[in-house]
Amino acid sequence: MQLKMQTSLMLIIGTVVSLIGWMFIYPDSGSMDATAADRAADLMADPDLSKVGMLMGFGGMGAVFVGFLNISRKMASGDGAGAAYANISALLSVALFVLGTLVIGIEWGVAEAGSAATGTALMQISLATETTFTMSCGFLMLLLGIGIILEKSFHIVIGGLSVLAGALFLIGNLSEGLAMGGFIAWLAMMVVAVALGVQTLRSTDN
């Protein structure tokens, strides 16, 4: 499989699978005020469904980060105007892939926990990684977007949307009242992933 085709599939299919997993399968009360105990209870109530949601949600996001990694490495290796920014975004893509792999193991443990206390303790660890995740996503999208704009290897609108997503991720960490910005940033990141995947896919025909 050509690298461009792999990158396209990772970005497009990974996004779709992740969205389905998180929004329709992963058990979650959906409340912004849900505590670690509430979230642990949701996962423990239906362990099998929880595991499917985790595999799709985290797995899809992992594929997206591999796609971002491939794009960032390609830009960084070209030594163009956006190479320095893309180089750092590539490192952040790897870090986020590893973080997601770690968190799925923790939440898998929540789903299989033998007591509410154990499940809650593990979920607190999982929730503690959210700041690291959103901050890393913020810098990843911000730097990738700047790299795209400077490199002009993709449509400038994609670069602009990536910068916006990165800024929203970072702003969302400043206050719980701005948490909705993080959700909007996540959706914007998914749009960027699909857009990059489609444009990369089209370039394979040239």
C-alpha cells in the first residue's frame, strides 16, 4: 500500500470509526458535570459495550494520529517553510498515539473493575490525562496548521481550520466554563483530518 493511500485511509476511516465509537457506542452520561464515579458506573454497567466503544473511539483516534504523523513527516522532510513546525507536530502525534494506547488500558480496567471504588480510582487516572491530551492536541493542530499555511502543500482553509482547532483546544483548558470549546475543537480536528485525507487521496491519482 502506498504511503499516501495509507495516510488517506487512516485519516478518513479513523475519523468515521472514532466518531461512531465516541458518540453512539461508548457509554457516557453526556453530562459536563459527570464525576469520575458517574463515568466509571457508566462503563461498568455494560462492560462489553464499553470495550467496543473504547476500541472504536481510541482506535479511530490512533489511526488519525498516525495520519497526522505521516503528513507531518512528509512536510518536515521537505525542508520547506513549514518544516520546523511540522517536525514538532510529528512528535506530538506520536505522543498522543502513545497516550491513547495507555488510556484505553486504564479504561478497560474500569470496565472490568470488581468494585465501584476501584473503577472510580482508575477513572480518576483516566480523567487526569485529559489536560495532557487536549494541550497536546492544541499544540499539534496549531503547529500543523501553521506548517500547512507556510508550506502551501494543502488548501490554506484546512490550515486555517487546524489553527482554529488548536487555539480552541488550548483556550478550553483555561476554565471549566470554556470546556465546550474543547468539544468544538475536537469536531474541528475531525473535519481537518477528513479534509486532509480527501486531498491526499485525490493526489494519489495524479
